[in-house]
Amino acid sequence: MSHKLISRSPDLKKLVDEGFGVEIRTGYLLVHNVPYVNSKKEIKYGTLVSDLSATPERTERPQKHIAYFAGEHPCHKDGSEIAQIKHGSVNIDLGDGIVATHSFSHRRDGRDYLDYHEKMTTYILAIESPARSMDPNVKAQTYAPIKAKEDESIFVYLDTASSRANITAISERLALPRVAIVGVGGTGSYVLDLVSKTPVKAIHLFDGDDFLSHNAFRTPGAASLEDWARGAPKKVAYLERLYSKMHRGIVAHPYHIDASNVDELRAMTFVFICIDKGATKKLIVETLESAGIPFIDVGIDVQIGESALTGLARVTMSTSEKRDHFRSEVGFADEAVNDAYSTNIQIADLNALSAALAVIKWKKLYVFYCDYKNEYSSDYLVEGNMFTSRHAHAA
């Protein structure tokens, strides 16, 4: 799958956005899962193939109106071949067991095709119409995930969300070399969930704790009993296995940060700090400050009130441009009043909110989102449904 070619070619992008199973292989354009009727009046699925005229950057107008097909010859409902597209027999081996055996010849309104979207959808309409008349539920537009090549994308399958919204170029601003998440408990695991959906090249997870049953109630997704079949896995191992299904760059470090390994963070481009131990946080902060690395510290503080819980979610960012506010917002003593993690009551929705606010702020720093206030610290107060922002920095 040529990710860049698709994202820069409006005709191919449109095919993907409309749910067709697009693939580019050995110089050919393939659309998989095209339903058709065979000579036995059975509904089958084949692959439509076209030669591809393109520069390294984008497609050009199709030079040929001929198309190819891997499957039996498409027929009408009565089992007779669709004569208006019939051309001849071929033998094109595309690899992975796909061999095109039929060629088609059909022009739209007697003219050449304007682009590959027009060419492929015209043929698909002719091929799948008899099948759809037999079963209206069959169609080539399956919206199935499209596998991406390792050398072209950090994602296991194509990021069609960005392409559908025409924000691929903006999303690429988040393609940082290395992002670390220190602590992948409640808030840190939700940070991972959100960052894993961005094109960051490597996401490093630092946490030495085991993944226990109470962690499942403040972690994205739904752990199964099978996840503990061989005992409690490390949090980072569980999350690496889960998120590697989508993102190729998850790196698990099954240990806590301390004085013996804190220098590993000097190789990072950005760091999310999601831990409650003040002494360790102080060590990390001082290391990142000396290395000139930007970071965000997140925390929640939930208290048991007279009749219900009260809560606060805090996000504080520090960059080489502004660090003077950080110690007034975040305490380093393990039971510091200002340390919004000290009660250790964690609720999944507040963990998720704190993580979302942190990731939004991170995305603002790299100009994915606009940032008019440029605040460096913010709180959300549950009982007052109130956001406050502090320590704005001149852009």
C-alpha cells in the first residue's frame, strides 16, 4: 500500500474514503472484494486490477481503458457472461496467490477515463450489479481496514480518518521521533490510547508495575480473563500487545524510572509524566529541564465528600521557552498538597479527561490545534463544571 501516493492522489483517496479495498502492488492498482455472479449463478468475490500511471507523488490520467480481473468471468443473473465488458484472457501473476485471468474493455460514454476513481467504479458497477440484484447486501464498499507497508506507515493499517477529513498534512506535524509516557496506570494508559492514533514514530512506555484486575477498571478497552491466564503481566507488556495491533512503534520498558536509568529520557522528543511519586517526579523534571525536553505533567485529585465525590483534573506543560511556573503548580513531596495525585482515588472518566486535556495541549504545541491563549497549566473542577487556565506564554 503506497500511503503517500494515495494521500496525494485525489482519485485514489476518494476510492479509499468511499470504502473500497484499495491496494497498490507491483505497479498495478487493485480493488479487492468486488462481488460478481459466476456461470453457476453463485455470488463470488474477485479483484479488479488496472495498470497504474503515476509519478512518485501522485497518479496521472489512465493511459489505458483496459482492466483485468482475478476470479471467474462475471455473469448476468442467468449465468451468461457480461458481454459488454468481455475482452480476453490473460495471465498476470500479482503475487500472494493473486492471478488476473480475464481482461475487460469498456469505456464510459465512449471516451477515455478521466481518473482512476472513474475507471474503477465504472467497471465495479458493471460487475457487481447482477450480484446486488440477487442480494442487495453485497457490495464492494466494505470499509475494511487497509494494510499499510512497514516502510511507508507507522500504522498497521491505513489512517483513513485523516485522509477522509483532509488533515493528513496537519497530522504529520505530530510525527515526532520519540514520545515517552512515564507511568501507564489510569491517566497514562489513556494518554497512550490517544497518542497511538497519531503518527509518532516511537512511543516508549515506562512502568514497572503488574497489570492487576483493578487496573482494568481504569484502562481503555476491556481486558479478558485470558490476559491473566499465565499470571499478571506487566502493564507495559499488556498495553504494548494491545496497541501494537494498530501502531508499530510501541516500546515497552518494564521498570520504573529512577536515578540509574533516568538518562534514557534524554533521547526523547517529548515526555508525558503520569506518576504520583514526588521524589521520582523531581528527578525526571530536573533531567528533562537540563536536556531541554518539553513535557507535560498530569494529575487528578478525587476526594470523598459528604454525599458524593469531588474531583480535579490538572494538566501542566513545561518547555524550554517557559518553565518558571512549574514548581508553583506541581509539588515534589510524596504527599504534597499541590500534587494532584496524592489521594490515589482514580476514576476512569477523570483519568480519560486528564489524558485528553494533556494530549490536546501537546497537539497545540506542535500546531495541530490552534492555541490562542497559550496557557501552560489548566484545571477542570468536577463539582463546578469549571475550567481554569493559567500561566499564558507569549507566542
